[in-house]
Amino acid sequence: MNNKIEVLKKENQKLKKQIKQLKNLATIDFLTKIYNRRAFTDALKKACKEIRWVAKHQTRRQHIESFVLLLADIDDFKKINDQLGYLQGDKILKQVAKFLKQSVRDFDIVARWGGEEFAIILKEITLQQAKKRQKQSWKMSEKNYQ
């Protein structure tokens, strides 16, 4: 009997690991290792739902009150791929994704929207604060990537 229980426990652990791997395949961009468009869309829907809940119930209770949505792309990315090749283009996409991820807080969402486009949800921040953060990040990127 104990042997059967141990076998079932091991099988359960194996299945949990496979579920986690499948979830990653469904939500993480394979190249940049940040969220993909599907995961971002789900996070955006959740954020909008929380905003509506807060507005309806006039209370926060572990829900976000505001967020800012940022969209970004890499200018002239086609030229980069055409002139330097797709491997170099992929390297740049990875660097941009890493930079964006490092530029936000742990609870913000960064995703590859598609191609050279990225989408970001900054939670619990005003538009003015987001603009200030974006300017700081832009200055930092100019120093590091020129």
C-alpha cells in the first residue's frame, strides 16, 4: 500500500512539473523570456476588472486603483534585421526585453506584444509618475546603449 502511495506521489509531482512547463509555454515569449501577448491580454483584463470592482465597491481591499499602459517598439527594426541579420535582431530584442524588465517594479507587467513591439502595465501609478519614470528610463537607455 505504501509503495502505491509513493508511486502516486511521484506521478503527481511529475504532472505538476509538466503543468508548470505547459503554462510557461503558453504565457512566456520563447525568445525574450518575458510575458507573451496572451499573458499580457489576460493581465490587462484582470487589471481592468479590478479597477471596475474598486469603482463599484468604493474600496481597495487588495485590488489596484490605477494603472498606466505603455506601448513601445524598436524604430527601424526591419533595417536592423536586413542589415545585420536575424540573429543580431534577436539579440537586440532580448536586450530590450531585459532592459524593460529591469526598468519596472516586480509587480508591473512587461510583455512582447509581437515582432519588435512591447507592452507594459505599470500598476498603482499616476500618468504623471509614469511619464517621469519613462523619461528616467529613456535617459538610462541612452547612456547604456549608445
